[in-house]
Amino acid sequence: MGSFGQVALHQRQCVDRVEPRVGERRTRRRKQRTRADRSAASPTCLADPARHVLRRRHHLVIEQHEMCDVGIVRPASETRSYGVLDGCGVHCTRRYSGGPPGQRRQRADRPGSTTSLPAVVPDRLAPVLRELAPLAERFRTAGHRLYLVGGTVRDLFVRDLHGEAANEIDLDLTTDARPADIKRCLDGWADAVWTQGERFGTIGAHRRNVEGVNRVFEITTFRAEAYTDDSRKPHVVFADEIEADLSRRDFTVNAMALELTGEDGSPELIDPFGGTVDLATRVLRTPLGPDVSFSDDPLRMLRAARFIAGYQLAPTDGLLDAVRSMAPRLEIVSAERVRDELDKLIVVDHPSAGLWFLVDTGLADQFLPELPAMRLEHDPIHRHKDVLTHSIAVVENVRPPSEQPGYTPGEPPPFDFRLTRLAALFHDVGKPRTRGYLEGKGTTFHHHDAVGARMTRKRMTALRYSNDDVAKVTELVALHLRFHTYSMGWSDSAVRRYVRDAGELLPELNVLTRCDCTTRNAKKAARLSRRMDELEERIDELAPAAALAALRPELDGKQVMEHLDHTPGRDDGDAMTF
């Protein structure tokens, strides 16, 4: 799996036909099975039966994995696999498509089916299914099929969403109905409908749910898309089968669907590409060949970094090879879309694996060359830190506001998490250009804060960040070293200047300063933390928030001269004194 880790749990393959045994034969065989044999068959089930349950029934192997409430079912004689929802709550049936994409799937109730075992939907899915039931009934009555699809299904498998979190998710659905039929099914049910995406097969709607939340729905007709080599814009063709629609999606973990319009009203899992297996075993694959998928939409290569980091997925070797060879194709993707993906990656809980993926595959060279440039060689004598390793560690050190001491849920966040992480990523980009050597001191990076600020402004502007974002991150990079002169002894005036220069970015600057300490020397880290505590205490003592805001003069020097009708001189400086 390369440098991105190994699959968390092995994918066990059953090759023996497990036949029902009765009486003494079953007892005798069970007694003959040694403890070592059982351990080899399933290394985790003995350690923690509650987290990994192995059951054999007929020709199937069912495994319960620790990552999510997904039971994995595999026919004993087949290499293809498919997933089964497991847990407690609403019962469902499932299908298995053993043939190529587009081939009619085999229903569980048909002759030759692989299974008729019961399965159930995790409790977390039940509220969503209840909410969608009236809409599903409308489509069923009209003779159409309706599916909950994509990332929505994925996230409901792996995340326990309650309260506000459950109401914040938008519901993506797909159907065999054409746009005109979709609008007829929504008529009288949705509070509002919009049709901006109708020519692409998408109808949007929102409806206020029982909790008073305006839920957003996007319903799209099955699509089979064709791309040209020089464009990301597809030629949209409507499809008749769900498998064709799922095959065009980016990764197998997003190529799953729950049919909501089954004959008995039970949800039915459609997973022709083994997405539930990949989700449980933490593998990142594409439904079709990665070269096909990434050629269709090169942004998927960048999106892979987010899934690697956010869901702890390990990319297959084929996926890695495809990204390395196709990284230059990212040039046809707009800067805005690249920027949005970078923002999504930077705010995941632990983005380091995704950032290393960008560097190791050459993707970062295409849109953020400053990142791999920080991978400096280690000095064998002075052993200065690799700047890239340090920068990624600082990004990881910036934890969300919800994890900050004293934070109360529901309160405004004490700092801007996204901007602080961006500043952490960029704060040392000036080091490669300012690298020098000083006798007796070793490697130096004089003025890398100022140089890095200019480089940050240029790169963020190229990525089409807003002027406000560019200004704030640039300022944080320029100021990130200011604290380190505090040990020389700051006067009260120096503390006030620090606060004045930071302005509204003071919380972000303090967080960045604390997180910039990545030393393994416990004494040094504790010393830096104490100094930061002292500085924050002095800031609180010198002036409350209202007084600190007043420290910044409302007029600059030029405005004072114009008001006083003075030429530059000492009088103007005295007028600015506070």
C-alpha cells in the first residue's frame, strides 16, 4: 500500500463450502478445531468478539468490522464481494450484481441468488428513511425507482449523526425518472423547487421537516457521461440502470445506493463495486480503472487526498500509479475547484496523510509547488528539521475550536479554524529561499517570515482565494515569529504593539504560535507554553477587549497631517502618540 498505511482489517476470503452439519459430526468437527486455527481464521474476533463477529451460514461469510456498522458478505466460491447493512432497526434486503457494470443485477428472491439472509439498517439510518418514505411512495406510485446515493450513504454508514448534525446533511438521490417526471413527483410535496440543473438531469428542492429544518434535496436522473481529453465538462446522457450511474462516480465508497422504492417498502442496498467492503477494510479504489476515472475528472485525484485523510483509507497501488502519471492533467481544472478541495482537505481531523499524498504523488507540484519545495535535505552535522515535516506537524497541531479548553458547544468559535490551518501550512514557505549557513550557528532562515508572506500572497491569489482570506493568512505568516522575542523582555508598550499589530487576528496568531512548537524536548515545549501563558495573562491584565480595540488609532499619519494642515514633522508624531 506504499507509504499511506496498510488496510486496517484483512479481507478474509472463504474458499470452502460450509454445509450444515448436525449431531455428532458438527460437535466432533468443532472440537477438532484448535484455538490456533480459530485465531488464524479471524485474528480479532477472539480478542474482542463484540467488535468483530464472524458467522458462517450456508455459502456465506459475514464479518462485522470495527470502522462501521457494515457486515461484509461474500459467497464462498466468488471473489466479488458486496456489503450488507448490519445493526438494529429497520430491516432491509440486498442485491448482488455478479456481472459487469450495466448487467441486470440478480435479486435475492430469484433462483440462483447468492443469499436470502436477513439484514437490518443501522439505527442512524432510520430517521432519514422515515423522512424520505413519503417521497419514495410518490415515486413508487408513479412507477419510478428512487435511491439514496453517494456520499450521503457513505457518511450514514460511518458516522453517528444526531440532532443538528443529522439535519445539516443534504440528501442526494437518483432515479430512473426524467426531469419532467421528477417535478411531477415533487409537486405538492416540496416547499420549493428549482430547475437550474434540469438540462443535466438535476432537480433541486427543499422541504421543512418535522423538526422545522429546511432540508435540501437534489434528485438526479441516472446518468452515463462522456468526457473529452481537453475538458472537464461532460456530455450528459441519461441512463436506464442504477449500475451505469454508480460506475461513473469517483470512488467505490461513494458508488453505493439504497433503493427506497422496493416492493415491500424495505430499503435495498445496491453495491456493485464492493464499496462497503472497501469502507470497512479502509481501501480507496475507483469503480472503473483509475486512469479512466481520473481522465474523466482530474479533480478526483485531489479529492483522493481528502478521503485518504478523512476516512483513513489506503489507496491501491494502481490508484497511486495512475495519480503519479496523470498529475499534469490537473491543469485543465479551474483554480476555484482546486482551492475548494484544498480547503476541504485542510479542515479534516487529521490531514497529514492527505498532504503527504499530494507531495509524494506530484500533485502538489501542479498547484502548490511551495509545499514539496520545503522538503529540505537534513544537514548531517547540524541536523536541522525537515521544513515540510515540521509544517505538516504544525497543521496537525491546530485542533478545532471544539477541542479547545473552556469551549462551550453553541458558542461562537474562539478562532477561525480554516484560516489558522492555512497559515500553519504556509508559515514556513519562505525558508527554502532564505536558507543560509552561518559559522557557529549552522543553518539559518533569516527573514523567512517576510519572504514567506509575499509567497503566500502570490500563491493564494493564484488559487483564487478571496482578498480577505489572502490578507489574513498573509498577515499571520508575517507575524508568526513575533512572539519569539518575548523572552528578551517585553515592556507593556511592546505587548500593546503586539496586540495592535495582530488586530482581529490575535486569537489566530496565538493559536498558530503555540502550535508552531513541534519539539520533542519536553522541557523546551513546557518553557514555550509558559511564556505564551504569561503573554496572554499580560494582555488580559493590560486591557480588556474594548480597550484593546481602541488602541488602534482611527486616523493614520497622512490623515492627521491633512486634518492639521501640517507637513511631516514631530508635531504629527506627537498627535499620534497614545
